[in-house]
Amino acid sequence: MDLRQHADAVWRGERLDNIAALAAGRRPVADVLDGVGFISGFGNSVVFRGEGELVLFDTGNPMGAQKLHTDVRAWAVEPLGTAIFSHGHIDHVSGVGPFDAEGPVTVVAHEAVAERFDRYVLTNGYNAVINQRQFQIPDLTWPLDYRHPDLTYRDELTLQRGGWTFELFHAKGETDDATVAFVPEARILLPGDLFIWVSPNCGNPQKVQRYPREWAIALRRMATLRAEIMLPSHGAPIFGADRVEQALVETAEWLESMVEQTLDLLNSGARLDTIVQAVRPPERLRDRPYLQALYDEPEFVVRNLWRLYGGWYDGNPARLKPAPDAVLAAKLAELAGGHARLAEAARTALADGDARLAGHLAELAVQAAPDDPALHEIRAEVYGRRAETEPSLMARGVFAWTAAESRRLSEPAPPPAG
């Protein structure tokens, strides 16, 4: 199946190709147009060839740097003159090294990318932990060295490279350092991660602030460009101006609805819990293949909006200055007649189909008696089941990690050496 056939099948919902499809490996360069190649993987790249040089939009993840270089070199022999980063996430900025070794490459990015790299160094251990958990890669390490941009901009920048025009503009959405590119000669739109073939990744519970309202504004701006081809940095291309516009506008509508509902309730004085239970994405968009909650989730977006506009206090006064988790758990276990009863209640709730309540009860049980292997066995059962049934990668990652943690703690300690 060629690239256009694949893209059509994805558009029709007959195939999956999105950021949550982690099994998708990097594939060789596929021709989009004469002089334009698309390299798919976890973190797509787009290569442009002309006037004796190459331009790369996004450069992939650290593990795929050498493969990216090999694939590009099988497609073209011209030197890489310019690399444009759509934003500073490591699956988009980590493949410049092998090209730099051949000769100097000018890296272009928004000015906030360098600040992101500085923050990654400050929070190196934390980023390793949360990404191990999110992607279920226990030995994942987080880089300390980054290829900083040589040329930065604040709002807009137009580049002429290799016979192509790259009209860049800054956007806030998944990140605060995003760059969108439009190539007018080919009517190609490069949205980076502002379109990823699943519902927008703007609520990730383990990551820094995202910007749903600004994201929708950027999508609306992209839609006015009437691009004929959209090459996202995750997932399949979209061919055809009508399809590109539909995908952009409907994703904007999805975000706008979430923002409007959340702000209406926040402005009325509702607590966060009330808002999370009430806000839902537009029903008419529920069947769109590019708006399925397979990576992030709508309720996470609501919590992110609360964090952005309402701070960290959730409206429940008991949680303003709460008792330590272990103290509360011990008291509830005492009132329930023992921590074992809490754990059994968790198992009962799970059997009754209330996995959310089961999670609370299992967690309380192990907080009350953290060294009891029997309680960890039940906690592992609860969160293992939750991991099996959750549609989003983020929820599955947290729950599977929790289950694995308790499985280890439920195993009997080895006998002392003697």
C-alpha cells in the first residue's frame, strides 16, 4: 500500500496510524511530491530537496537518529543545510547528530525551545521516571545533552532554503514552544504535534502545562491557509484541501467545546470534581478517527484547564491542608475494621464493575499497611484490570506501572542468606 492509499485508509478509519500506535516502527522515505519525502515512525520527519541541499522538518527520537540518517541518505545525497524543530520534545529534536558530523547544519526553532532544554536538565530524573511509567520502558533514561538551535524567532519567520519557502509561526498548544510551517510552493502544512490523529494531547497528567484555547486558535489559523497536504509529526499524512480543513476545524471545535464548558462551570464557582464529571466532548464528533481518546483523555484536559485558570486548589476544603495520605488511610482502615477489609472491598468493587472506586480502596489499603504482601496482591489485581480496560495510553501506563509495582511487593521476601 503506497502512502496515499495508506493515508486514505487511515482517514476512513480502516487503519490506525497515530501517536498511540507505539508498535509502528520508522519506515523508509516515502515520496509525497517531487523533492518532498515523508519519514514515518514515532516522531515523523519531512525532508525537502532542492538547489543542492536538504531541509528536515523534525529529526526524530534518540533511538532512531542513525536510522533516520541512513534512510535520508538512501533517498538523497545532498548535504543537510537546515533542520527545523516543531518543538522541543525529544522525539522531534534528536536526529541532527549524524548530519552535523557530515558538515554544519543550521537548526531553527522557536526561542522557547532552549528554555525547555534547560528545564529538562533541571528535572532530568523526574522526566526519566514519568516517561518510564507512561511508555512502560523501565530502563529508559532521559538525555542531558541537546542540540540547541542556531537561529530562533519569537512570532513569525520566513526562510528560503533549497528552493523552498518555509513560513513559520509560533503556536501554543501541547507545548509553549511550537512551530508550524507552511510551504506555499507545494501547499504543504507541517503542524508538528498540533495534529496527531487522536484527541489533542493537552491534558497529560504527568507533564507540564498545556494550552487548549491557544491550540484551537492555532488550528483555526492553519485552516485559513487552505493547504492541500498536511504532514503531521505523528501519524499519517492527509491529502486534499477539504480533508485538511475538516480535520483542523473539527479538532478546534473539540477543544473550544472543552474550554467553554470548563470555564462556564469554573466561573460559576463549581468544584473541580463537579466539572470533571460534567464536561464531555461534542457528541457529533465522537466517531472521528482523529479525535479518539487513545493517548490523552477529555477528563485530563479538564484538569489541565483547571490548573491553567484556577490554580491547584480543587474547591474541596479538606484538601487545602490535608492530613498525610497514610494517616487518613490508617483511620479509614480502623473505621472499616482493618486494612484487609478495605482491600476486600476493593476486590468487591472491581467485581461489581466500579473500577474507579476499587482503585481508591486498594490504594487506601496499601497506604494503611504498605508492607503487607496480601494487600499488594489485591492492588496489583485492581490496577492490572484497569490497565487492561483503559483506552488511553496515559491511563494504561500509570495503571500498569502501579500493578507491576505491587506485584513485586506482593512476592515473598527471599530467605536470609545463611
